[in-house]
Amino acid sequence: MAAERATSLRALIGRFLVSGGAMALLDLCLYSGGTLLMHWPPIAAHVVSTLITICVSFAVNRAFVFRAHGTGVRAFVPFLAVTLVTALVIQTLIITGVVHACGALFPRAPEGVVAIAAKIIAVGVAAVCNFVCYRVIFSRSGSARA
């Protein structure tokens, strides 16, 4: 029984990492396009990329990662709340802190590189928070299976 649980948890984490990687890539591409091509400030590009990625992420997490059935609005509302906090509050604070710290420590560092590095760090921290919260959300909202 314990071995089955461990295998099941590894499979769940594997699916989360695969989908998370895909979502991070989508988010980073959208963010990079905003900062490098559109010349938006990092936070504006972050907000736009995050909102688009959230919509895709819900569908992927519900169907592929947690395999939760019957989870409509009941799961979307808490998913959205968690994701908005981690994406728009936690990540924004991390991006702001990294950008300012790098500006003070490495004043000649290219802004684009600093902005992208800040986003990558922020995404990593948010991913850990999201996994823990999503697991609870999808297990309570429907028949989530590992």
C-alpha cells in the first residue's frame, strides 16, 4: 500500500512538473514578448502573461495533472484565488526585489536579462506553493486521482 502511494505520488509530481514546465514556457514566452518585443515594463508584461497562462493552466491541471472530474466552478474559484496570489502577489514581489537588487549589485547588467532571470526565480517559488494548494483544491472539488 505504501509503495503504491509513493508510485502514485511520483506520477502526480511528474505530471505536475511536465505541465508546469509547459505553463512556465508559455508564461515566459508571453512575458519575454511583452518585455523584449513590445517594450512593456516587466510588471505589465508579467500581469498579461500570467492572466493568459492561468486560463490554460486550470484546464491542464484539472484534466491532466490531478485528473479531477466534476470540478467546474467549485474548483476554479479557489484555483484562481491561489494562482492570483502566487502569480500576481508573490511573483510580483520577487520580480521587483530581484530587479532592484540586481540594479544595485550589477548596474551594468542588461535589463532584459535581469527581467527574465527575475521571472524565472519567481516562477520557481510559485510552483512549489501552487502544487501544495492545487492538490488540496482538486482533491476536495472532485475525484482527483494520482
